[in-house]
Amino acid sequence: MIVFRYRKKDYSGTFALEIVRELESDMSEYPFHGQSVRRFLLWSLDRLDNKIPPREIDLSDCLEDEILALSYLHLRDEYGAGRLISRV
């Protein structure tokens, strides 16, 4: 089980992609709900550019969505835009 804490709310799932989709659904200002995860990640990271340097943002087409989602959660944790917690 993976848990990601953001704004005093815990998002949990077996896979990072589940957590990213939960974050997406909670962001009412995001206009493209249900579309590709890469689109959400680009949108989200663009809004975090004051916390996460642009050089850290690479959404390679070679990577699977699960790997991108987990990397995204790790980046947010590393730069203080949430906290990644693992629970068994």
C-alpha cells in the first residue's frame, strides 16, 4: 500500500497511478479529468514550478504510466509538495 499526504489528506492505493488519479479528481481546477495521465502530470508540474525546478520534469514517452506516476510522487515528496508514505 502506498500513501501520499497532501494538504492534510491521505491518498492511498496499491499503485502510484491510483493515487495520481485520486489527486487529479480532487483538483477541481483541472479541466481535463479522465484523459491521459501525462497530460495531468504536465499540468500539475507546471503549477508546481515554483517548488520543482523545470529540469526535474521529464515525461518521456518511453516510460510506462505507473513509473511516471511513482516518479511524480517522489518528486513532490522531495521538493515538499506532499509527502510519500509507504505502508504495508
